[in-house]
Amino acid sequence: MTPMEDKKIREKLKQKTWNEIKTNDSWAIFKIMSEFVDGYEKLSRIGPCVSVYGSARTKPEDKYYKLAEDIAFKLTQNGYGVITGGGPGIMEAGNKGARRGGGISVGLNIDLPFEQHDNPYIDNDKNLDFDYFFVRKVMFVKYAQGFVAMPGGFGTLDELFEAITLIQTDKIGKFPIILVGSEFWNGLLEWIKSTLLEKYQNISKKDLDLFSIVDTSDEVIEIINTFYKKHHLRPNF
């Protein structure tokens, strides 16, 4: 390691003073506000949409990429737009299916050090970039009439459990949360039942009704259409 490299590392590790932290936090408020305002302005006009999300690492030849594309296509044929995280993998598949179906295709991109980049299937006027995960997550929930969770990693689980928690605690109105791929999700479901519910009683039995596990695109569409025969389409916040 050269002296210059060592100096750069030490500079990165140097702790900020309390005054610097307070100043940075104060100015960050304006950036956060701008992201909320821009998101609200653009997404308030998109109409009924369903959020489709999953791993950015899923390849186009993967069966779940193809399934996500098919789900998104069928959503557009039933009057719904599609919201994704705007990146590659499952997100790309969702936007691709929406584009193929001639429907609304929204991308909520996030600035990350790896994996994330815009996919080419997002509507030009509906491609938003965020620096803050929490702002982006509000947009996912606020303007979606349903969640379709494909196989994914920590980010997918984060989005999934936040939506379940918000509905469980009555912070938002109930909407369909659909987990696609029983071979992927069944292990998690069994852990939820055996550990959270039966062993520790950390959830109620009725909480298991907050989401469904399916394997086909037709099942996804049936659940969403059945739900909205009884409910009006509206933002949740």
C-alpha cells in the first residue's frame, strides 16, 4: 500500500465531529424532501399499479424471469400498471412485460455500489432515481394496489416484511401480497408457522392470511382481480 492510499483510507475512517453530523443532517432534509416531492408529483398520475419485485441477479433465461415478465404482461391486460425497482433481473422482467403489454411501466431506481442500473423497458416519464431507500420504499407502497414478490434476497425480504407489517398494524389499507414460487417461499412459510407462530407466539394465526403463495401467473391475476371486486383502487397513504 502506498502512502497516498494509506492516507485516503485513514481519511475515510476519520470520525466526523458532532457539529459536522448536525450540519449534514440538516441539509439532508432538503434532499429527502425533494425526493418525496418528485416521487409524489410523478406517481400520483400513474393510476392503479402493482409492484413486482425480486432479485436483481436473476438472468433472462431463468424461469422466474420469464414468469415475472408473464405476470407483468397479464397485469397490463387487466388494467394495471407495473412498478418495479427499475434495475436488472426480476425488475427488468417486470418492466419488460409491462412494455410488451402496452401498459404503464414504472421504475424506482436506487443508487447502489453494485448490481443496480436502469433497465431499458421503463417509460421515459416514469423513471425515478432515489438516493434514500426509505423514500423509495414509501413510493412502492403508496402507489401500489398489490405486491408480487418473486424470489430474491435481503432487499426482497425487506420490502415484503415491511408491507406485511404496515398492513398488520393498520398503518395502510389491506392489499394483496402474493409470493410467487412455492419451492422458494415454502421454507420461509414453515419457519414463520413453526417459530414465529407456534413456538414463540410472536404473531397471530390470522396474520398468515396477509399473504398468499402461488406458482402461476393466472393465480396472481385471479387473486388481485378477486380482491378488487370488493375494494376500490386507491393509494394507501
